[in-house]
Amino acid sequence: MPHISVNSNIEAVIDGCFGVIEYSDSVVRINCKTLILKIDGDDLSIKTVSEQQYKVSGNIFSMEFSSC
């Protein structure tokens, strides 16, 4: 299962990632094995922290989970 740490609405660190499905400055979708995490926002950027950990920065509006 993924583990998500959120710092206000400007940063989210996601552990347990298995790849990026969609990436733009307004939408990021990340494969978390059994779930898809969708982050909507403005000026979003991804930094890879490790092989299975990503840091999404920007102005985060919402986070949504869906099944694979």
C-alpha cells in the first residue's frame, strides 16, 4: 500500500510508487500498484526521491484514488 505525506497544499511525498502514468503541470497520475493516485493542481512538478518514492510539488488542489 502507498504511504503519502502531505506538507500543506504545496508538497506530497508518495512511497510505494510503480511509475508515472500521466504528467503535466496540472495533473499527475501515479501507479501505486493496486491504486492510481491522481493529483490535480497548478505548476506541479515531480522529483524522484528513490526508485519507489516521488515528491510532487506545486499548488495541489485535490488528491483522488481509483482502483487499477
